Amino acid sequence: MTPPGQKDSSSLYLVHGNNLVDVNEARLQLVEQLLSREERETGLAEIAPPANQPLTLDRFLSEILDELGTTSFIPGSKRVVVIYNLQELMSARRGKARPKAGAKKGKPAKKDRMAVLVEWLENELPTTGNIAIFVCEEDDLKGKMLREDAPLVQLAHRKGTVITKREKAIQFEFDDHLLNGNAPAALKVFRDWVKRSAGDSGSRLRIYSTISQMLELLFQARCVQEGKREGKPMGQLMVADFPSLEKIPAWKAKKIHQAAQRFPLPALKEMIEDAHRLQRVMYPSGEEDYVPDWEGMAETLVIRLTAMRSGP
């Protein structure tokens, strides 16, 4: 069965998203749809990044074209080639790719490998009867996102089939549950985030920053509401570019002001101080005799953030 929005005769597929379970399931369904079990033994090829190295066109363009250009002597048979996480399709940030340095004066510019691949996919691939499936596994927390302006991605939108499997980024989901005072959901997302971030100090910093920023913004809003703002919010957090209430989007500022009404000002001040202590526990100096469990401290803050109600 053809998925919604999918062309019946595509030779080029792009499967991407941050929901890796669904991305993998979509890939499996595609392969099963395109090749019988018997055909997969000889008709399926997979090109994946080598251990601890990216899959780049500099190293793998020839292999990709060789696999896609291989034809069978058996009439009606086709070859399906799955290419995983091609680096040129991924970006650390949304936006346009950096322009490459210009060619040296007097020397013609060499056609770049992406242009070669896109031209071949557009003009040659349909004549082979073979099929290319590009799989891009995104990770919002690490900034690994599909580069929408990559020529191959644009070709897939224009002449191929794009299958997107995305879910709300865990950081923003956590943020929403904190604002809405949903303790069970916030704790569930927090524990999942910790589990997925095991050993990643960058993700741990984002967890801390999300909690700390929420506390700081709520404190600012509460100061405004009580007419006690003194120009600068209390508490100095680790994140240097910490947002002020005036610099966040209006829709979020409105939600912050609504949520801030749940909290007494002294309680917010106390939680900000506890966040400072959490920071020191998460990043100990190594000279401490005893370091408390940072996850337990963070969960306590999450519960207080979501369960707190302002007094009369």
C-alpha cells in the first residue's frame, strides 16, 4: 500500500526524523514493499557510516554510484540501495550551507560531489530501474538536523518521496510540562531524557539549563507581577546568554506570566538557589568527599516546579 503523499513510481526516497523507531520502521516497510524476501538476498545493498566516522561523499560517492548503477541480467529485477546518514544531508543548525571557498584564479571550479550525485540521481537512476533510499536519523539534542536546502533533499521533494517521522523535541516537551504544572509527565520526560543522555555532558547541561531557565523566567515574571522588579533578576546562572523575559517570544512570555501566578516569590528564590547547588553537584570539582545524586536533586526541583501553588 502506498503511504499518503507517496508517488507510485519513485526511484528516490528520503526517510528522516528524530523518532528513530518510526524512521527504522518506515525503512523496513519500504524495503519489504519494494523487494520480496527472496529478492533481498541479492537485490538489497546498504551503505552505512564506518565506525566512529561520518559517511561523506568525499569517500563514498563512487561506492554509492556503483551500487545504484549495478543492473541485473534477470528481467524485471531491481536493486535497492539504502544509504544511511550521509553527512552532506545533515546540519548542526537549520539554515543555509556555508559557501565553499572559490576556485583559484585562472583555474576552473571542479563540479562538487553533491552536484554530481544529484545530477546522476535525477537523470540516470530512473533508467536503471533501481531505487535509492536515503535515511537520515536526526537528533535535536545534538543539533543533527536534516539540511532542507541540500540539493539532494530538494530533489527528493521535487521528484521523489519524502517520509518524515518527527516527534516534539524532548527539551521542548519537558519545558511545556514544567509550564503546565504536569508533574507525572514532566518526571517521565525527565527520566527518559536522562536515560538517553547517559555519558553526554552536553545533554546534561541542556537538562540543567532547561530547569534553571524556567526558574529564572518565572522569578522575573513574578517580580513584575508584584511590582518588585529591580532591573535585574536575582540569581546568576551558569549559562552566559541566559534569556531575559523581554527577549523571549511574546507567546512564551505570556505562558510564563500565567505559570508564575502559581508561585510565591520566596519559593522561587529558594528554588533558584537550589538550582545553583544542583549545578555544583552535576559538575563537581573532584575535591569533594561526597557528591549527592544529581538526578534525585533535579527530580525534587521538577516536583516542586510542577506541584507548587501560590498562597493566598
